[in-house]
Amino acid sequence: MKIKLSKSVIRNFKMSDKKSIAKHANNRKIWLNVRNAFPHPYTETNAEQWISSILEEKVKTKFAITVDGKAIGGIGVEMKGDVYSQTMEFGYWIGEEYWNRGIITEAIQAVSDYVFEKFGIIRLEAHVYHWNISSMRVLEKVGFEKEAILKKRIFKDGKYVDEHIYIKFKE
């Protein structure tokens, strides 16, 4: 998969992305906004293991966000099963030096459209921790709506955190 955008390119990960991914992912500010499976500190070994697991997947659902040929973040979905088979969970991150440039906004819109078309689902969900106001604004900008706030649902960095659930339906 490859989507050329005005500010970036969304494409499948390559093992050659590991150095750049490790560089951009090794940031506490990013770690604070993602699940604990995303380690901190983040090393090239972590990046290699992550990319290896993605390359093994038959159905590609996780993609690199690239600028000038370098992977500077990730974006993708998790498939749900059982009665949730028409829903996917949406997630993304981008290196701090690329924040506030419109890159992630454009990427979320493009990948949302791609996922709705490719997988035939009707609902995307994004889970955002209460302190990540920037992520909430970006999601709203591209048509996601806040559906719920789940009180003290997350335990992150030694604190109980409210989780905001954002949704977008296929048009």
C-alpha cells in the first residue's frame, strides 16, 4: 500500500525503517500517549521486532508515515472480532519534530478513507488519553466525534487516566 499525500507518504513498513523509527519513537512524550506495549526507551531492537511482526502479517493494517523517504511515525488499525467485526480501532503516532505541521491530520484522513474502502467496515474508533488534547483536536478536524469518556479506564505512568473514545462512521 502506498498513499502519496501533500506532506507525506503512507506506505508499508520496511526493515530499513528501523533506525528512523527508533529515533522518532524514543520519546517520553510519545510514550505517554500510547499503550504500554510501545516501550520506553525505544531502541533499534524494539523497532526491528515491531517491523518484523508487521512484515509477517498477511493482511497489512499498520503503515509507516514517511517524509523525504524516512519513516517518522506509524498509523494503522486493529481488527476486531466477534460482534465487533464491523469496527476497527485506529491508532497513530508521529515524531515530535513533525508535530503541528498538518502531517498527521492529512494521514489520518487518508488512512481512514483507505480503511473504510479496503475492509468494508462501518466504524472506526480512536482511544485518546485525557491529557492528549492535540490528538482530540486532530480527530475532530477529520470528522471523528467524541462518543464517550471512560473514567479512570487507563493506568499510565502511575496515574489513573480517563479515556476518550472518538468514532467515525463510513459515509
